[in-house]
Amino acid sequence: MNPRTKFGVCLPVFDGATVTSGAPDANTVRSVAVEAENLGYDSLWVPDHLMLGRGDSIFECWTTLSTLATATNRIRFGPLVLSYSHRSPSVLAKMAATLDYISGGRLIMGYGAGWYEREQLAYGLPWEPSPYKRIEMMREAIKLALVMWQGEQASFNGKYYSVAKAVCKPKPVQQPHPPIWIGGTGEKYLLRAVAELADGWNVPAMAPSEYTRKLSVIKDHCNSLGRDYNSIEKSMETRVMIIEKESEAEQVIRWFEAFKAMFGRPDPLKPNASTLEEAKVTYIIGTVGECEDRIREYIKAGVQHFTIYPLDLPSTRTLTVLSREIIPKL
Amino acid sequence: MKADFGFAVPILAGGNDNLPRIPCSTTIDFGAAKEATILCEKLGYDALYMADHLSMGGEILEGWTVLSALSAVTKSMRLGTIHTASLFRNPALLAKMSATLDCISNGRLDLFLEAGHLGGKEETVSYGLPWSDDANVRAAMLEEAIAVILQLWSGDESTFRGKYYSTEGAVCRPRPVQDPHPPIWIGTGGGEPAFTDKTGADEVMIKVVAKHADVWNNTPASVEHCRLKLKRLEEECITIGRDVGEITKSLETQVFIAKNEDELRRQLETVRRFNPAGKFFRDYEEFKQFYIAGTTEECIKRIQDYRRLGFTKFIVWFGDYPSLDGVRQFAADVIPQFR
């Protein structure tokens, strides 16, 4: 029997995250987090960007995440996913140890190799144009964190990063370390890094068949690296909205159009849809029955943990219907 | 005589001979820190501050993570880290973090910066972060960091091309809630022997304070040393043509409340093991002078002395923590004298 499929909620921390949203609102973020926990969701997620959404308006990731340590009690949470070079990897490891510690061991560390050149250059942060090198740097950042989380004093002499007798105490609560997720799609290097280092893999929404194909690539990497494929949690980020009325369908279409106009440049968050039919193919949008069918399709394709943006927040209708009417049936 | 009192919540284990901040506490306890925070807000403390360090050689929680977490259990207290080392984070990122925290906390952030004092060299270097022994270089980096931050906080597209940092069309939105922006605090060492950076960093930093600070904070020091420090600040302000009255003065210090001399001497004993070779004070008299140590009346009088010099904000560490007796007594008997 398959283990229970998990569902996490991505918090609306940027303008344009949902069909009704304006500038990010702290009260909304907090109440969604609390409600998600009350409804039994498995995880909460915050993207790590500096400029995103309408007017480039977005809350900073780690600041927001840290508030979840006290605003919630049981639900796990994490960045989805960290842009590797926003913070020094050693400082990041320290931040993670602390956040895991003060939350009672609930952090999931999501790393990414970074893709958003525009914000890196704008903020004067290091930007490495070669995707291969970025992945190498991400791998090193993860290995550095693992060393810092485990010893009394950490020394690490990498190609890109090093620490010398660095003390990182208190240690994270989770042993041997907080789960590490890696987000991305690159088949040659990124998915290989997943096989090498990750406890979980995350990717923006794609067709079920494509998701299955990516899994087989991960499996090949696992085989060649001697890694147990089953020990990696398979997740996918997507958008969900229960719509029953014509007017709601229109809202969604208008959001897609605005979203596309907002991101007038390559952006993985840009929906590949300009009609409702296309939206339904790309995301999980429709009646309760339609959404349930789509979710089952993805579970069959191999998704074990959905990380979703409910598109109708701050309305908690999709959040509630999903947890009360769909998830129990799966 | 009005004054504000901020509670310095310990997020480090006391067993650390670098700093006798919490001599009676030897373990980290975030739950206790959270409860103390909630209590202090109830008791009327005006603000909450905490350390910002990576290791200080021992057990310590990361400052900004805890600040953000504790912002969520408070509603009215102002929030800040004590001497945010600007070297740990890219200043544009720091601008973004602080703008978000100001929004989330509904406009309560104090952004408290420093340029990295000599005591922070070990943790900075061990973490693989850049460090210059030259205080002038570190001060210059801090000045650039402030410029980057202020520009980004405007919410407008920002471009800054400095020697150490740069931005290019950067946008920081949502911008902070506070108008015109969160107050910028800059810290210097007290002038007491242990806190005097032998490299002359304080001399350099007092100039940065004069130029840029909305609030100046000094580490524990006697009234006399504070007077001298303030005089230096006044001189610097005259040199650059800034009214020293524009700068709010804050003192971060230790509070030891005792019923009588015997009890105070007992409290002094708890601090002794953190004061090897008289690093922070040489005897009972200096202990009393450098910190706010004594009966309630003596503490009130001492604060009045600092207040008369012009210090209107106090960040207080309690020597008996994790006991909350000091916290409560201070709130009951001292704070009301300054409302």
C-alpha cells in the first residue's frame, strides 16, 4: 500500500500569487499558515526571491519563514527553494540550525541552483552564468551545511566556499540533519545532485507524463550512484483552485493574463496558459471532481507530496475543500 | 524624566568568557526566551533586543531568525538586534530582510548596525566571511551599507556603485512601514577597558555615528565614561555641522538589583568567572560603576544620572536571568519612575 500523499501550502508572499492578491499582507500570510495547520496540511513553503510579482513586491523568505516557528506548532516548513547565493552558505547553515532548533525540528531545507539572474545582478549578489557551475556551488553549499551541522567545529575547504573551525551551535534538532530538498529540472547535473544529496525533489508543475519521465532520470542517477531511489521524497509545486461558477473561471483567466503580462520575460512561474482549458491542463483547476481526478493522475505519475498555491487566497475555500472533500478520499 | 527600556532577551548560553551577560544561565532555552519576551511586553518594556552573532565561540542562536520569530509573539515592543554585524550579510539583502520585518511587525523595527568589532573577528573569519583588521575599511563598508539600505528602503529603483557594494536597478518592495524609514542605530564600545577596541575602532566609529545615526548606542560604561564618549560625539557633530541633539542616545547595560550590599556582592560572585583577570572590571567598586548594580533606589538614581547626560533609551540585560525576578522588579519599581 502506498504511503499517504502529502499536501503542503505555498504562502502568498508576493503580489500576484493568487487571483485576488495585491501587495503581500502579513496578516493574510499568518492566517493562511495557521489555517493550513488546523486543516492538517503537511507543510508550508515560502519562495526565496528579492524581486517577484506585480511591482516586484515580495516578502523576504527567511524573515517570513522564521515567523512560522512561533505562529505554528506542528506543521513543517521550509524555503522553496533557496537561491544559493543570496546568503553565504556558512551563514545559511547557521540560520537553518537555529530555525530548526527554535521550531522544535520542523525545518525542511530546500536548496536551488538559482535561475533569476535579474534579481541577483540588481542586488549586487554573486551571479554565475553557467548553470553547471551554479549547481556545483549549490552542491558545495549543501555539503558545507552538512559538515557544519554535525561536528563540534567545522572545517571545509571547498572550491567555492570554506570555513575554518567554525562553531555552529546549537545544532539542528533533527538528526542527522534537517531534510534537504533540491528543486530543479536539469537532467544531466541538477537531477544527479538530487540523487547524490537530496532527501526530497521539487519541481514546478509539468504534465504527469513528463513528471514520470523525470523520475526515471532520477532513478538512473540513483542507480549509478548507489543511492536508494525510494528514499527520495517526490514533490511537485502547482496551483490549485476549485471553481464552480463561470465568474470564477473568468477570474482565473484574467489572473493568467495579468501574470503573463507581469512577467514579460522568461520566468518559470509564468503559467503556460492563456485560456481556461490550457490552465486546466497546466494546473489543478476545476470542479471538485475534476481536481480530484487531476490529483489522482499526478499521484499515479509518482507525486508523493504536492506543494500548492491555492489560487483563491485569502479565501480559504480551495484550502478547505481540498482538505475535507478530496484528500480524505485519496 | 522619560526614558525607554528595552529588554535584552538572551539567546545564548551563559557559559562564555567573552561576555558576562547572563552569568546565571548556562544553557540556551528558546522557550524561556519566548516566555520572557511575552512577559516583558505585558510588563511594559518598550522594546526587545537580542544579540546578532554567528558563534561567539559558543552556543548562540542566529539573531535575525530569532528576531523574526519573536516579532510574531509581540505586538507593541520595538524590535532590534544588538549590533547587527553588517559584515554577515549583503547590505541589499539586509535592506530587504529589514523592510519585510518592518512590514510584518507593523512598523516596529530598529535597524541596529555596527562595523564588526575586534571581538567578532574570530567568528567572521571562521565562517569564511571577509574581514579587514583596518577599522577604517570596516567603517567605510558600513557607510556604504547604510547608503545602499536607505536607497532601497525608498521603494524606488536603486542604483549604487560603491567600492565594496553595488546595486543596479534594484527594487525593494514592499518598502518599510515606518516613515521616513526604520531608525538606524549605530553602536560603539563603552570606553570601559574590556570594550575598548584597542585598534582604535571606536574612534573611527564615533565619526560614522555622527554622520549617519538616528540613534547611538553605547555598551556598558560608567556615567563618567559615558560623559566622555558623549563629549567626543558632540565634537564630531560640530566638525561635520550636525546638531548632536538630533541623535538619540542609548545605553546597553547590565542590571543587578539587590536588596543590600551582601546580596549584590553575591551577584558579583556569579559574574566573576566570566571576568578572568579583571577583564571587565577589577573590583566591587568598578562593578558598581560600570553597570546598573544596587538597590532599587540606587538603580533609579544611576539611570537618572545617565538620563541627565542625555541617554533616553536603555537596553537592559538582567544579571539573574533565567530568573525573572529582576525583570519584574525593574518593571514594577524602576520603569514607572521614567514614564
